[in-house]
Amino acid sequence: MSKYKIIIVGCGNISNNWLSSITKRADADIVALVDIIPSNAEIKKKEYGLDCKIFTQLEEAIATTNANMVCDLTTPAHHYSVVSTAIQAGCHVLGEKPMANSMEEVNDIVKLVNDHDGFYAVMQNRRYLKGFRGFKELLTKETLGEVGYLGVNFFLGPHFGGFRELMDSPLILDMAIHTFDQARFLINAKPISVYCQEYNPKGSWYKGNASAICIFEFDNGCVLNYTGSWCAHGISTPWEGQWRVQGSKGTAVYIDENNMYAEVIDETNKTKKVLPGFSWNEKTDHAGCIDEMFESVIKGKKSDTDCRDNRYSMAMVFGAIKSAKKERKIYLSKEIL
């Protein structure tokens, strides 16, 4: 029998990214699919040739299958309920971002995980892109010196339909969590403050604010300038954004996964170009993050995307939303965390 008996909760499009990885694992067995629309689960069961039961309620699925792991692939509004139920039932939880729909829910989940000595890791697949790992290699003290500034542009115009187009803050809550977490990954720092202005430009097909400008400060002295829009047609950026990072010895830019470099000043005060080494050769994207999550469960350690760390990325999200509403700078440790 497989070591991990897994329940997949939520059988929408994103489940393909998980099912394609998990069904290849020898130590994992999907014992149940849960969806409020059973036909969604039936489609996935047939598509992946699964021998499992289908439920509409997670509680019943856990009780019936004696599962020990839950993958939460539901919409953000349901994450708190799914994760809370699974952790209290003694299951490991791997889930899609964002952790929850409010900072209060985030903090409650972290407390629940701590109280139950549980495991909950959050999907942050941008950390597991080979190109972005290569970009991080350029940001060492030896190459770039002390980093003081990060700037990132994110401009895309996807027409997803569904819940995103009805959210109050679709860009910040559903998408910018990726970019904010990428910034923390690049500089290994915690955010301390944010000023944000959200807006919904002409031509937007979103009900809520689909564009924003944010300024973050971090505990290592770095400043992040984020400019983004999810309703931008033409001249699109990559999904991982376009970055400029300034250090005391030079500057690094990320244009796309195939185009990144640094220009630094050498000991003779001449400028030289530095390319990344691309030393990271693990699985990429969702598959890479899922592998790391499983490896963490197996070794009994915190995942790189453990909920207690991801809490700081969520604080950036909800701090930005609060800043936009209050029209002022927000100090995260006092007002969010």
C-alpha cells in the first residue's frame, strides 16, 4: 500500500497540475476526489484512470477513506474551511495559494497548524522556475554586493472568467501573492511596511481593482517597487514578471526565462556583464514545488513554502489591500501580522 493516501479537494483546471505529478509517485495513492459538483470529479477520475471514491464533503471523505494527506485545490474562499478540517483530522495538507481570504484566517490557520503539530505547505510555483532560480544566482554579495532595490513590472490580460473577475482585489489577492513571494525568495527578507494604490483602469473586464502600484520595505533595508495590471492588452510581461535589482556593485535584470544578466563594476571601475550559472536542475513549476512538499513530509521538516513562512507573503497581500483602502502607509507588524 502507498504511504500517502490522498484526497484531492477541488477538481477544476488547476487540479491537472497536481494530478499529473501525484499520479506518477510510487508512494502516493489518490483515494478520493471531492468537489461540490460531482461531475467535475467524475471527469478527473476518468481522465487520470483513478480507482477512487467521489464525495461532495471533505469530512465524509476523510472518515470513509482514512486518508492522511489532503490537497486543497479549491477557490480562495474555501481554503480556510478545507485546511482547518484537514489539519484537525490529522492530515498533512498541501494546497494552492493564497492561504486564505483574510489575514485573520491566515493567522488562525497558522495557530491551528502549530497547535496540532501539523504540516501545511502552500503552492508557490514561481520559486521553482529554472530561469528564476538562475536569476537568484546573480544576486549574491560576491556578484551584486548589498541589494537595496527591487523593481518588478507585471502586465498581462488573461480572460479567465469565473470568480477572479468578481473579486474586489483580483490582482493583489489572487496574482500578486506570487510576485510578492518571489521578492521574499530573492532577498530572504521579511516585509515591514507597504504603501499601495489600487485602481481599475478603463477597459477592465474585472469588477474589482485589477491594477496596483505598491512600495514595500523589508527588514534588511531593501525596497520593492511593484507595478502590475491584470487587464493589460499588448506588450505582455512574463507571468513571473520583469525584474530590476540594484546592488552596491551593480544591477541585475530579468527580462524573461531566457534573458537575464547583471552588469557590475569590477576592481578597475569598468563595467562587466555577468550571466547566471543555472546550477539548479530539479523539476520545475508545480511539479518542482510538489516534489519539495513531499520531500519535506518524508523528512519531517518544514517545507520551503510552509504556511508559517508563507504568512509573511500573505501579510504583503493584505497589507497592500488595507493600505489602498486606508490611503496610507501600513506597518505590517503592528497592523497586519
